[in-house]
Amino acid sequence: MGDFTGMQYGNGGVTKFPYIPTADGYQNAPYTESVKVDGGISGYEPNRKTVASAGSMLPQLQDYYFQRHALIEAKEDTYFLQFATVENLAAHTGKTIKQYIYYPLIDDRNINDQGIDATGAVIENGSGNFYGSSKDISTILKVLPTIGETGGRYNRVGFTRGIREGTIAELGFFFEFTDDELTFDSDPELYQHYTDEAIKGAHKIQEALMAIDIICSAGLVQYGGTATSIDTMDETSEITYKDLLVLGQRLRDNRVPTQTKILTGSRNIDTNTVKGGWSMIVPSGLRITFETMKDLQGRPAFIPTEKYGDQTTLANGEIGRIGEFRIIEDPYMPIHAGKGAAAKDGYASTDDKFNVYPMVVIGDDSFATIGFQSDGKTSKFTIIVKKPGSDTANAWHDPYGKTGFWSIQWRYGLMVKRPERLACLYTTAKV
């Protein structure tokens, strides 16, 4: 037998492959036309579209297209990341980033040993902050910084600063595939599906970690009804309009802005400002709670986005608003499954205990993602692909190079800058 030299579809190069002689030419030739013994092609009309010769570049271009396609789809599942600011971590400085935060002079958090009152006495409670965060009239009047005609060492104050820090963690996973999968599977887009699902999976992990960090770092925590902890949540703990009013007052006391900048655009490089209320991210499963909620006048409290969406910028996942809160539904947001009190019929539960749903309010500039050699606004994934062949062949595992692999790795880091601007309201839910 001899070898037939012809053009191979896919990599645009020239290859040799065995043939089977027949009366009319050669069986298993790369085209459907008759093939002459001397290697020439008679009446050459390929039965599929020819591609320009691209050497080894074509598989790389295909990988890039698939990965880009998956990233665009993954953006649709961005809920927490859209509210993040960015703190960049320089190379050669370790994996931790720190930032000072300076507390206001007249604030309970400003605890220092510099205080001297209007009589010249050292303030023994260690707070040179006058009346701190108190709003009581008598308390304020008692500590007014009055001075006499001759002055003196009176009314000395001090200042306090805190440190916020965040640490980068490295994450990653991989999958393997065979040459037969890519060649013989009935779905010609099998590899694209693998790539899409892997990148979307990495993005979901990133969002889940961010959600858990923010839930656990909230400076304001409130429970529905009369509950005082997650394990005391029961049927009376389903939130009401009044619970939201109470939370709103607490946010105002903390001076949390009612407008939030969000990342927009196909590559998360633009920002828009969402005005007119606090953004609240909630898990799926609360629609019945929202749509049956009444305000204090007995009117439906929930206003869907179609009532106001053309007048403002909508955040990704926004489904409506209740009072001062714009509701953003995250279908993948983690919950405390089966961590409440003993369950009752008609309510969401797991293992005969109530499910407890966190509802997270994110104030402007409350947390930051930590960017490392990236803009920090999107997840920068490092993807390594080795197709079956000489790149994966080795004497220890697969001398034939029949198995390839695809790996993804990335760095995750989050720093809570202003926990007083993060709130978590816990509720149970009807089903």
C-alpha cells in the first residue's frame, strides 16, 4: 500500500493517511469524489465548505471563541459583583491588602484615651468623642465643649482609626476529555458545551463566595418577627412591611446612601448610578412573600419593574421594589436550609426545619473585590487547554496522547470596607 497526500480539513495542513484500494479509486478518502491512483482528484467538488489554511492557529481561535461566548453568558448571572468597587493588590506585596478607615469624631466607635472635659478632668470612660452617637438632649447638653475667659487645657478630643483587610485565595478545577469524544460524539459542539458550563460554574462559585462573605460581614443584622437568632425563626418570622420600615430607619441612622453605583456594559467597564432606594439582593423563593405583602394602608406593597423600569437604570436581576428597597433576585444565592425552628405546613423547610432566607442590603462603596494584575471588575480566569495529541502524550500516563484536559484557575478576594453599610434581614417564606 501507498500513502495519499491531501489537504486535511480543520488545521489546513498536509497529512498522510492510509487508504483502501477499490476498483474506482480509494475508500475512506477525505472527499466524496473519486480519487486517482496517483493522488490527483478527479472532478474535485468538496461536499462541504473549504476553509483557508491556518496552520495550527485554527484550534486556538476556536478555543478563544468558545471561552468568550461563555464569559458573555456568565455575565447574566452577576448579582453581587455588580455592586463591588475595586482595590488593586500590587505584585510582590503578599496576598493581603489593608486599608485604614477613620471614624468620625462624634461617634461611638471613636474610642480613645485623649478625652478631657470642660472642667479639665480626664474622661475616665476612655472616649474623647463628646457624646458619641447619642441623640439624647440631656446627654448632649452635659458635654458641650464650653471654655472660660482664660482658656486652658479643656475639651481635648482624640481620634480613632481602624484597619480593614482582605486576603486573596486561589481557586481552580479541571476536567478531562478524549479524542474519541471530540471526533465521534453525535454533538459537534460538545467541547463548546464543556467550556461554557465550566466557565459559568467558576463564575457561580465566585458569586456564592461573595454572597457568603457579605452575609457574614453585615454590620446590621435583623430578624423577622420576634426571632432573635436563626434557630428561632418560625412562621411568625416571615417579614412584613413594618420590618422593612424598621430596617430603613436603621440604615438612615447609619447614613447609608440611597444611591448605588453598579457595573454595566458587556464587559463590566461602565458604571451607572441606581437612585431612589437601597438595593436589596434576595434568594429565589420569596416571590409569594413579596407579592402578598401589604403596606400600612392595606395596599399591595410590591411594585414590579414594568411600572418604573423605563424611568431608571435597572440592576441585573431587579424584579421590583417595596418601599425604599429595590429588590434584586439572585436564583443562586445561598440560604440557611433547615436551620430554623421546627417546621410547619405551608412554609419552605428542609429536614422538618424552617429554611431561613437572608435578604442583603448593599450600600454604596461598602465592599471591594481585590484585583491582582486585572481590573478587578470581572473574574480574570486563567484557562489552560491541552487537546489530545502530542501535547498530552507521555510515557507515564498516556503514551498515545488520547486524553486531553481543560483547567481553569482564578484568584478570589473580598474586603469589607464599611460593614455599617451592609445589612442582612432574615425571613422565612411561604410555599
